[in-house]
Amino acid sequence: MPTHYRACNLCEAICGLAIEHENGKISSIRGDEQDPLSRGHICPKAVALQDVYEDPDRLKYPVRRTINGWQRISWEEAYDEVVANLRKVQEKHGPDAVGAYFGNPNVHNLGSMLFSGAFTKALGTRNRFSATSADQLPHHVAALLMFGHGLLLPVPDVSRTHFMLIIGANPLVSNGSLMTAPGFARHMKGIQERGGRVVVIDPRRTETAEKADVHYFIRPGRDALLLLALIHAVFEEGLVGLHHLEDIIAGLDAVQKIAAGFSPETVAPLVGIKAEDIRRLAREFADAPSAVCYGRMGASTQAFGGLCQWLINVLNIITGNLDREGGAMFTQPAFDHVGFTGSRGKTGIFGRRRSRVSGLPEYSGEFPVAALAEEILTPGEGQIRAMVTVAGNPVLSTPNGQQLDKALAGLEFMAAIDIYINETTRHANIILPPTTGLETEHYDIIFHILAVHNTAKYSPPLFEKEPEQRHDWQIFQALTERLSGQPGNGMQPQSMLDFALRAGPYQLSLKQLAEAPHGIDLGPLQPCLPERLFTPGKKIPLAPEIFVQDITRLTKEIENWKTATESHFPLLLTGRRQLRSNNSWMHNSYRLVKGRERCTLLIHPEDARKAGIEDGQEVKVASSVGAIQIIVEISSEMMPGVVSIPHGWGHRRDGVQMGVAQSHPGASINDLTENSRIDELTGNAAFSGVPVWVGPPGNNL
């Protein structure tokens, strides 16, 4: 039976797959043991490639919303109608009256990565948004200000480290978000087998915490305090060692001065970790042969996400664990997007403009998505009156989803580039559906930049598209030509990819990659500083001014935490990652949603007793912006005072279920989160630590 080898593009792990097929039908999908990055690892999501390809709910041709339902139209009619309506709105209200939102799947797609930029430029609007500011913006801001490029993100060298400190991340489930590490369990076991340790800091005893050597509960949103206390202990106990970075580090004294006010004894009662444990953790980290601190969603999507990512870098640097084997290192990818754009990776791309209503900072041409709904709902010059969404479902994935749902319903026009009618695209006037993963060629531009080992892999399409289907890059090209009034340059993904590979550090060609279906091993991560930096003088500023200034905001919040009184919302809400989910976009696969209810509220037994609720009961969860009903799971894996709901569910709006294969619509955590809760420094949404009330459905606050 023929076997097709490709990289899975459903999450950041880019696992190698071996797909057996015959006569246009898939018989099996398994891990490719010869893939140099994933080495045979596979997770349940891989089968969703087949499920999405065969899904009868998937759109293949453009549709128009009418009073009698969705009507199929031709591609030419769809293109012309979309552009005519967008231009009509802009001619009437100005160029910024059109907004654009790009969802998470775009970065997993070669066509979107190569062709969406010209499309957004042709739109001519400043009102651009993406999932970045609902997810990882603090990482990019810290990288930009410290290393000179927003994608120059340090990656844990998990294959060689002896001590891994994981803060607010669950890589056994995520396979390493912003750390492409398929089969993380293998890496974690390797750390322990060579005598190393894994320590997890999280308000939930996650799957990763369960397998770690040590787990500490922490109050949501207070990770910056713990990091400052660890840095304090490193300085106080004389454990600082810059090693080969000593000549390129600036601002060490400033960091020491800041950390001086955050001793472990001061911080301990606020974070819930004993002072002696904090000091021991600092010593073990600094004394290890190699160590790395890694923080992800819990450390990013909170009110002090920017400080957290800055301080994680600082901790790695002052202990000599940046740009060092076993520490936090930088990749050298074959398609070197960082190298190509380094001269443009200047600090001016952050904060040069502010959003119209709340004044949130722009990053790389995008405003924080927490501002999207208010930019639609608030009258005035620059108000968004039309939207284009691309492969995204922000009604479920951005804060205060009910408010955004209402905002989208009131638009003058909306277009969506998407394969499903979902909670967001149901508001569109026109939907333009692209082909899916198995019908497209793929090279992962972004996640090779974040991989724990340097590799390169090209995947040709498995199946030919139907004659009437269009690839996403073809859709972008057609819209761009009409918006700009200029003919296209005829470029296609293959020629662009080949050029970038030849111009990269290994001078590969697309032909070479095509002849290596399992991928090419380019070797382990290597020290590369200061050459890889894009900062003035190739120095690393350890204390950028905006982070130093934000310490004042943290200090004020400490006083609020100390003086907090009993609240109507006594519990703190966090999200959680699930192995069979990736945001909201794989819940139409029956195999991935079948079984017991997974969209549940996790709560500690003592908190359940206080609330008068029982395991398996449907309960009400309320916040300052909304309320949902959800099944409860009572579990000691939660820290007392903290509850958890998975992200990406809630597939029912206005009593209508949105095409989920099983009767498991779940409830949306983002009907509880507040768009006003942000990290003021970066503008990232602060999902973690939302105050909520939990009780029986009939009860009120």
C-alpha cells in the first residue's frame, strides 16, 4: 500500500506522519519513525487530518448568507462581492473602517504565511488583529526588546539540559508550545535518567506536573513575584555567572537593584510557596550543570505576562544558561525568517501606535485582540464597520466572547476565509473556503524556528484538490489583485520556498527536501551569540526601561493582594490544555470529541464543599461579564481557591449547535473572561486568574 510522508500541521509539534492510502482513501495514520524531529511520536490529533478532509460539514465552495440560508456562489462572484463591499465601507467611512483578524491556523499554513501579508497591505487598514495577543505576545515583546527581533525566542535545549523549571506550561499535553518538542515525555525521561530534575510551577497538578520530580502550586497571576524572588536569591547567594555572555550583557546592576525588594520571605505568602523552597529552587537551578526556565500560557496570558517573560530570560541569563548547551538556545532554521527580517526587527514596531478606544499598544502592525469588540461597538472616526476573518474563531478564543458575538452581528459587512460555518463565521455575508492540510503542500516556516533540534521538512500534497476548489494562496492572490487594482506577479509557494531555502544558512533547495520525505537532520542547537542578535552593538539589555517601569504596577498590585477583602467572586479561573484539542478547531472530529464530557469545571474538594456542589453536577459559573452552566469535576489536582475550564468549547449560540459531530458543545470559558483584563505592558489578554463564583444553577450571587 502506498505511504505518504508529511508533517502534521495541526499543532506546533510538526510531528512526522506516515499515511497509508489507496484509491483516494486513507487506511492508517501513524508516526514516522524516521522523522529526525519527532522520531515516531504521534498524538490523537493526527487522525483529524483525515477527519477534516472527509468531513461532510466542510465547505469547499464559496457561500453567501441569505434570509433562506447559505447559498453557493461562484468564485468570481464571491471575490467581486467581497472586494466591492469592503471598498464601499472604506469609501464611506475611511480605510480603517475595515478590520482583519487572523486566527491560529494561519501560522501552520505555508500559503497563508507567504501570501496573507500582501493581502493585508492591499486592505489598507490599520485595524489588524490576530490570535498572537490572546496567546503569546509577551514572548515576542521580551524577545524584541532584549534580542532585537520578536521571533528570536530562546528555546529550551531539552535534549541536553539537567534541570528544567516549567512555569505555567503543560508540554506533556501541548508537545511544547513555543518550544516545538514532539514526544516531550521522551525528553523529560531523558532529563531524569541523566540525573537531572524537572520542576513544575502551576495552580493545577497537570499531566506534566504529575510526572515531574517536584510540583508547587502557585496563585494565578503571581509568577512574576516568584521569578523576582528566585533572581533575588541568585544575587544574594553569589550564584550569578554570566560566563561567555559577560561582555555583551548590559544592565546587570539595575536588575539586582529591582530584585532586592523581592526576597523569598517577602514573596512566599503571596505566591503560596515557602521561602526555603524558593531559595532551594534557586540554588538547584544555578548549581545544575545546565538548566533552563520555560514559561508558557499560564505565564503569558495574565496581567503581568510581559514581566514574566522578561524575568524568565533574565533568570536564564544571570545563571549562565542562555546560548549554552542544555540551556535556552536559538535555532538556525533552513528557512531563516529571523535572518531575512532582522533589519526590520527594531523596537519601533512595538507601541508606535495605540488603539482608538483603550489606547492599547500596537505590535508589528497589529492591535491587541482584547480591543476588537470595542473598536466595532464604539462610534467615532476609525470605528470598524466591516471585518475579514481568516481561519479564526475569535467568538470562542478571545476575551468576552459574548460581547464580540454581539459586535460582529452589527457589522455592515463581513467576509471569512474558512472551511466551516462556526460561532464566528456565521456572521459573515460571504465565506471563502480554502483547501485543507492533505490537499496542500507544507513547509513549517514558524515552528522550525522554535524547534528543540534543527531540522527541515517539506510535504507535498497527498490528494489533488477538486477543480472547483481553491488553495488559500490563490484566494489571497485573487483578493489582493482586486483590492490593489494590479495584476499579480505570478509567484507560487514552491518558487518562494525554494528561493528562501537557497538563501538560508544551509543553502538547501526545495528539490533536496522533496527527495528527503522524512526530513533532513540539521543538527542540535548551537551557541550563536552575539552574532545572532539584532540589538545595537549586539548587546543584550538586561533591564529594558518598559519592564523596569512596569515593576511599579506590580508593586501596587501587591498592596491590593495584601488588603483584598471577601469578594462576590471568591475563586480564580484558569484554562487548561487537552491532548485531543487545539483551540476550537478540531471539535468536528467524532473521534476527538467522543467519550465522556471533557468540557468540565475542575474544582478542589474544599471549594466544592463550600459551594454546596457535588461531583458530576451541572453548576453555574459567573463572572463580572457573564455566566455559563457546566458539569463539575471535583479533584485535588486543583489548588484550593482555583478552578479550571478548558479553552475552545461553547459550540452553541442562540440555541443553535454549530456543527459539532457529537452532542458535546460544552461551554465557552471566554463567556466569563473580561476584555478589560489585560497585561497593560503588552496588551495581551489576561485570561488567567479571572475572579468567578461557582454554585448550583438555581442560585444567584
